Amino acid sequence: MTLEQIRLLSNFETTRRKLLQILLVGQPELEAKLNLPQLRQLRQRIGLHCRIRPLTMPEASQYIRNRLRVAGARDLGVFTEPAVARMTTYSRGVPRVLNILGDHCLLFGYAEQRRRIERQNVDQTIEYLQASMRRGWAIPGLGALRRLPWLVGPGAVALAGAAIGHGLHTVTLDLVDSVRRLVVR
């Protein structure tokens, strides 16, 4: 559905009330699109506008700890303070980028059997992500549209996060075989 079609749907009303309530939710790019001259009529129909501002360092730290808690981690201090500070700086406090960076840090930390993600691990992950974008590989939310060939999706990242959170030190053959099967598909 296009934004123009949404504008047309917003015209459905009786003499007493609107028949539809439409909620638009999107990334910052939606706001830029709504500012286009051809979407002026739709923009005029928006009754409430809200924007999530970038997170500060303390907010990002709390956000990351909460994400770990929701994922079931026993140790919410997986990311050190310097690591969180670097993540916040790199992401500019944007939760979507914090999630992507955190997922990759956990995945790399799991592969290296680390119990803590330090600033140097975040720096290495950032270098990898930037190199991947230069090559045109996809980092959802950060770059091109093609997927990284080895990226097995949120399940593996959640598994890596849970493994780090639960203090697992070794990668079992069963886990390695499972990940290989996922990658080969």
C-alpha cells in the first residue's frame, strides 16, 4: 500500500466520526518521506507525531541490560562499560543499530568463547561491519540488501547470547553441526 492510498483511506468518515484510525510507524526515513511536497495532504492529516530520540550512554546501557534480561541471560554485565560506551558512540544512540552491533558482538564473542564483551571486541566488530558494507554485503539496518553468506539469523544470535549469558565456555559438536546445517540451507 502506498502513502497516497493511506491518505485516501483517511477520507472515510461519517458526519460524526472517522471510520478508520491509521497508525503509521516507521524508521526516520518515513519522516523524510512525509516531508515531500506531494505528501503534504497526508502530512496534514497526521494528528499525533512522536519520535524516539537517540539514547544517551546511561539509557543505552540500561537498554542493553534489559535486552539481555528479556533474552534470558543470567549475567546482565556481559558488555563492559567501555564496550557500551563505544557501542553508543558508534550507533549514535539509535536502538536499531545498537541491536545489530550487539548481536554481532555476541556472535563473535561466542565464537571466541568470551564471557565478557570488551571495548576491543566492539572495535573489532565495528571494523568487520564496516568492511562488510564496503564489500556490499548486507548488514540489515546498516548497509546493502544482500545478506551475509554466513549469517544464520536471529536464532543463532539469540543462541549465542543465551550461551554467553549462561556462561557456556565450549562449543559442542552438536551446536556446530546445527549451525552448519542452518548455513548450508
